[in-house]
Amino acid sequence: MTRQFNPAEIPAMPDLSFESRLWDSGAIHIAGLDEAGRGAWAGPVAAGAVILPLDPKIADQLSGVRDSKQMTPADRTYWAEIIRTRALAWGVGFSTNVEIDELGIVPATRLAMTRALEGAYPPGCPPFPADHLLIDALRLPDVPLPQTALIKGDARSLSIAAASILAKTARDALMVEFDEEYPAYGFARHKGYGTSSHWQALQIVGPCKIHRFSFEPVRLVSCGQVK
């Protein structure tokens, strides 16, 4: 199902309101899913999946978790480790820039989320089954599980916010690695997003193998339509 969005529903911090309703209805393993890098010009889109335990203490244990875009890199790194420790199961999935160009960004984002969900497991255990999905603004039509798409889900659901942090930290780390391979673009600074310095580098050097050629700025440069 998809819930209608009311801005008044956004709490001061993401909480367990949606998870608690599902727990009360009999669902035990609630997977929160979110993405990172959807709007970038280069690199993969990443997705995180987090299943929190049915434990009233978990909100206090994750008291600093919020929408990853509102956190500093240091805070994201700190809380990502705690999330991995406290979660019942977690996973991260990617769709490459090639898959984004072939499928489109929304299908590729869904693919990354599916991969994150399929890889959600406790250490040393097989993938953990979910009873219900809480997803930031999307649905996964190919996944045969009950789902709730939440607009601004990373600001409203603790599970989704936790997933956003895992997706963001994993993708940022990968873009830092790409910066060493392709140093002309500044990937370690802007993580592939469309900054002025990234645009200047594109015009001077041209795109590299991890750019998304279906995205207009990259396409225009690659076709020689920008001088």
C-alpha cells in the first residue's frame, strides 16, 4: 500500500510508529529500505535494507539516526557501525552506472533495493526473510511481499533512516575508491553529484567509464554538444 503524505506527520526524529503498527498486526521482520546516489552523474546507485529487532530499547540505542542527508560524514560513519551491530539483519546493494543507463534510474534503484533486501543477513547466517517492507517513496513490484511506500520515509521511519545511512556510507566509500582511479573529477569531494567543479572537469576531460551517459549533462558532453 501507499500512504498519503501529510507534512504534519514528520516527527522531530524518525521513530518506530510505522514499525510498531506492523508489529502489533503480527508482522515481525520489518525491512526498511532507502537509496543513495539516485541523482548523481557518476557511479552506482546504492540501497540499504535494515530489519530492526522487535525491542522497545532499539529507538534509544539508535537515538542519533536520522535522514542521512542531515548528518555529517563522521556522524554517518559512527551510526552506520552501530546500526550494523544492533540490527537484526542488514544489507547493501548496488546498481552500476551501466545498469542505470540500460534500465533507467528508477528500475535500477529498485534493482539495488532488491539486492540489498536479498543480502540482508545476520553475520554467519543466510538471508533473513522479511514480513513487510517500508520503502522511501518507492514500491518493488517484483518482490512478493506486503509493502508500504512512505514519502519522506527517511525522516519518518527509523528503519528507513537506518537504511539510508548504510546506503550513503557504502556509496560514499566506493566513490572515494573511484577517486583514486579517476582523479581528474573530484569524486571523493562531490561523490559524483553535479557540482560546478564536476561540470568543469567533464568539459575538460570528458566522461569516464563510471559516468551515467543517459544523464543529460554527461550525454551532452559525450556527444560534443558542449564546448
